[in-house]
Amino acid sequence: MSQPQLRRAVECGVPDNKPYLHPLLAKNYGNWKYHDRPRPGVLHHVAHGGDEVWTVRAGTQRQMDVWTIRALCDIADRYAEGHMRFTIRSNVEMMVSSFEQVAPLVEALEEAGFPVGGTGNSVSMIAHTQGWLHCDIPGTDASGAVKALMDELYEEFRREEMPNRVHLSTSCCEINCGGQADIAIVIQHTKPPKINHDLVANVCERPAVVARCPVAAIRPALVNGKPSLEVDETKCVCCGACYPPCPPMQINDPEHSKFAIWVGGKNSNARGKPTFMKMVAAGLPNNPPRWPEVSEIVKKILYTYKDDARPWERVADWVERIGWQRFFEKTGLPFTKYLIDDWRGARTNLNASTHIRF
Amino acid sequence: MAKQPHPTPMLDTLESGPWPSFVTGLKRLAEDKDMVVDLLGQLETSYRTRKGYWKGGTVGVIGYGGGVIPRFTELKDEHGQPMYKDAAEFHTLRVMPPAGMHYTTELLRKFCDVWERHGSGLIALHGQSGDIMLQGCTTENVQKAFDEINEMGFDLGGAGPAVRTSMSCVGAARCEQSCFDEARAHRAVINTFLDDIHRPSLPYKFKFKFSGCPNDCMNSIQRSDMAIIGTWRDNIRTDEALVRKYFAAHGMNDLVNDVVARCPTKAIQVKDADQVRTEPSISAVRFNDTQALEIDNRDCVRCMHCINVITGGLAPGADKGVTVLVGGKRTLKIGDLMGTVVVPFMKLDTDEDLGKLIELAQKVIDFFAENALEHERTGEMIERIGLATFLEALEIDADAAMVACPRTNPYVRLDGWDDEVARIAAKKQQNA
């Protein structure tokens, strides 16, 4: 019997997007003049030639079953014009060529459970990671934490009532795949890895693991007569970098893997340069299925910002104006010695001046 | 009909509340798919024990070394058998979407049909690197699913120490701030490196991202090794009708507080219309009959703020191109790094311009491949060797636009100073 013919991959790479563009987007490609927002969740773009297109943006759960995607397709076919795109924050966008089509499309999306919003000065969908659903090194879940928080921020997604746009992210380990955000939720381990010395020699390429450690706390060692690795626990910063290349160095701990909250990350170059986010709270429990302690702090920071920031101030701009003393004062979060940077370049994060707000 | 569902009391609580629920979606899939019944079983266990249970491995398609994220369950009983056997293999195929993530419903329905046939039916739109994530496939079905997707004209993205799937913003397709053809550049650059995507052999991952303007909606400075960001060299363009429309709606307080005062370099002033300067670097536009905004474009850093506030009334210039930054990355190992400027400006209008960008990308990747340590990102490599060394290797001259400020310490060998000054002067003369 002959072997079945094996199919060779066609290395076609990134496909041309032209066949998938809404016809008005294809026609006015590179020729748009301005846009405005007739209501939250709706963008209205006007081309130099006078063409207009309306976009309705709605939130999704990102992790979608085929039935959900087909439901979106049904809506796009019936109420829009058969085209849709997705934003970097997993919002779906459907384009229509007349204003009259907007209201029925908005209604159909909301009716089907997709909140219309996420534009302008709203709290948009949370950029997030895979977590327990699919990651091999997660300290927590992502989709669940996001669902729980977006349930609470639902109205802020549908309105544009923040001083400026608010981007949130969550990350299930300190690699921070969720990325920089105005407010970010990131796992922070608080204990060194627990090492299964029986497995290290067979599973881990030891020199590679030693090289991964940012503080040189790992060294090869013989443990119980077996080649293994040991961790200088006084040096260890519990980052978990050793865990991906060496799963027997378990860093995730149901009790001691906590959450930290970070604020003031900004990717845009608008006004100030892009900024990294700063840790402002830690020690929050990993408490599925709804992580209420995390939501509480995020909401505290978010609503303090909403009340206090001026128009167009992102969280980073707001803190730059009011200062960190006042940030901690207004949010009621404790400023502890752990929030004083001591990593490389730390001196640039200290206050080398008498600029102090009283 | 699938098998009986496992009890999932914790996940069930994520079906309440107004935001769309992934749990509800999973349960719908579980009506037909034993794999998803068991996925829910394992996920519920994770919620209960607060532990993850997936491990990686080696699964792929013929001819490729990457693009599939293998997942095997580690949740096993005392005999070493999977507790949830139908989800014992739950691999993901990373598929590169069209630039800008545009779809027709017809295309999405085709993806759904393929994934219902060969996979779990769970699709993430999109992963953090911008892939269509077809999640939940047995080892056996990976090739079948890929073959069908590949026949549709789609290809796998990157995983492991490889060039990764890229992202570009909606850009020219629907944004007035677009400063180059993002989708074209995205596709041309990425499709140059398909071998480096499909056969991982770099020291570590390498990501490109393309943003049409300095608003950087793709977060490229902080999350790509090479960020290509649209910008312009000439003056901000103005449209008096739209500026007057803004002023009529907002008034002087907003104009001053939200626009003028928020310019990071104080390049904008409010002037009496007859006092406006007329030098070549000035953009000026009346917002009422007697007063005007005056922008000195030499001071402007192209931050986008005023353009964002008065969209259309103020607009990027006409002499457009891109700034290229290199070295952005996430936390591990040395801490988060932003990309930094390597090419302050290059045109990206013609095929020849695009060829230069691809050539630059090729040089950066070649240098990275030869000089980075194992598991070291480009930004970490530059941190280790110094930007000047990196520039020298790329044969790019130093430019003051690459630094926030010149060095603040004397710890440098300056033996070569005179020669370098002479070299720059000679080059300047030659180009004059």
C-alpha cells in the first residue's frame, strides 16, 4: 500500500487585506479627512472626496466559540454590509455606508449581548492573556478576571465619561504579555520556586536556566546525589523567569502568587513620551472566580482618576500633575518601601530635587 | 450530542453579568464536543486549585517548525491517566490575519467551519501578537486543520525563537492620521521573513509592529523589537472651516486648556490674526475672525495631541514617512524596555523606499541572529553592547534624535573623537 501523499505547505504569509475591506474603506484608502463620534461606540469618518462611513464598535469576550462568531456574522450580514474588523483590544467593528443603518445595527448588537462602546474617553476592553485556559505557565486565569472586571465596568465601556481614554490590561505572570496600560493587573509571585529535584536533570537544560535568572540566584548543584539546581533564596526576586525553561521549578503558588496593580503606562506619543506603568499596590489575593479584591482597587483608582483628572489627561498625565504623594493620598493606597525602585536605572526614579507638593 | 458535562460551579458564576461570557460560549461548544466538556472540567479544576495544568511539547505541521502551540494536560490521576482525557491534547494554531484584521463574514464563516470540523470551535480574535488563535486541537487534527486553512490562502504565524506575527493599525483604510500604507509595509516586511517565521532559529523572538502615526495604536514602541511608526517632516496642515467648527463648539477655555497648554513643546500659540508670523515653518489658522492658532513646526515633536483634539482642522503634513525604533520588549529578563530611535525619518512611498525598509529589517535581524545571546531580545542585546556599537554594525550614523540627552558621565574612550569629527565633516561635504 502506498503512503498517502503529504501536502506541502504553501508559504503564503500575510494575505492581502484588500479583498476583505469594506468597499468604502477600499475606495477611500489613504484619503480620509476627519472623523467625529455621533455617540459612544460609533465613529463617523469623512473622506476628502465626501464619502462617509459609520463604524459601530462593540465589545466581545475575545475567546469566542464559533456560534458567537456566526452570530456576529449574521448581524453584519443583516444590519451592516458583510464586513467587520477587530481592534487590538478585541472589539469588533462593523462599517455601514449610511447614518440610517447605525441605530438598527447598534440595537442588534446590544440585543445579542455585545455592548456598543469602547470609543473615545471610555474604558475599553481589557488587553489580556491566556491564563489557565491555555498557557503553560499561568499564575491565574485571564478570561475570567477580565469578564469579572468588565461586568463591573460595563457602563464605563458604553459611555465616554472618562477624562481621556482608559486602557486596561491583565497578565497571568510577570512576563506581562498583557502589556503597558493606564491600569494593569499583573501576577506577582512572593515566594521562590519550589524545586522538584528528582525531575530537574531530565527536564531542564541547566546552563540555560542559570542564564535566565535576572539576579544570578540560580546555580547548579547536586541534590540527593542527583544533578539539579539550587536557588539562593535571599537573592531571588520571585520573577518566575526560571519556570518556563524548567517546569520542575514551580513558581505558581495558590496562596503566595498574588496580584499587583500598576498605573500610568501609556503607549501613545501624545503630549508626553510613552511611559511605563508603575507598581502602586500588591499583595492582593488570587481569588477566582471573580477576584473581587482586585476589582475593588482597580475601581478605586479608576474613579479617583475620573473625578480628579482634567480633560485629555491620561492616568500618567494626571499623576504627573498631582504627584505621587497625592496619588496615594487620594486613592488611599499605602505607599510602602517595596514601591521604591531598586532595579537597574532605579536612581532615575528617585526624586533628586526639592520638587515636593505639600 | 456530547457526553455529560462536569459540574462547574465556579465557572458558572462567570455566566452572570452583562459582559459577553466566554463560559457561556464554551458550554455551547460542549453540547457537541467532548473536548470542550473536558476543557471545562480542567478549567474548573484550575479555578478550584488555583493552578495551571498545561505543558508544552512538540507538535507541528509538515515543513514548519513553529506556528502551533502544543498543549498537553498534566492533570492526571494516580495511574498517570488524564483526568479529562478528551482535552488531554489542546493545541493552538496561530494564523496570520489580513493586515488591519479586516474580514468578510464569508471568510469568518469559513474559519468557523474548519474549526468546527477539526478543532474545539474556540477561536480568539486575536492573540496578543495579533494571531487568529484557533484553540483546541488534537495532535492528529493539526495537519488537517492547517491544510484547509492554507488552501484558503492563510498561513501560520510565529512561535518560539522566530520572527512573529505582526500587527498594523486600521491606518490608511479608515484613519485620517495615517502617514504611510501600513498594511502594505506590514505585508511586504513580514512576507520577506517567512522562513524566519516558520523555522524558528533566532536567539529569541523578534516582533515587528506598524503604527500609522505617533498615537501608536499598535503599542509598537513598547511591544515590538522593531517599531515602524508614521510621521511627517513638513508643517502641520490646517483646515480653517474645521478649526472654526471646533472653536464654535468649544470656545476659548477649551482651546487654551486642552490644545495650547497641552502642547509638550509649547509650539502652539494663540495670536491676533494680523500678528501671525509668516516664516516657512509656521502653520497658522484662524479660529474666529480676529484670532488664529500659530504653530512653529520647528518646535513641534509630532506628538499628535492637537491633531487628535481638532481632528481634520489640524492634520499631519504632506511630506510623510516613518520613524523606526528598535528594542522594545516586555519584562523578563532585564525589565521592560521601550524601543529607541534608530532611523529618525525615512520615506515609505515607493517600492524602492519599501525595499530600503526591508533591507534595514534584514540587517537588524542578521545582526541579532549573530550577536544576541540565547534568549536575549534585541533591546537587551543593545543594552549590553551599547547603541553606538549597534549603529556601527548597521552602518547608520549617530543622530541627536536618537537620544533623550547626550551622555552625563565621562566614562568613555575618546581616542577616536578627531577621526570621527573628520569623517562626519567629509561625509557632509560629499553630500553637499
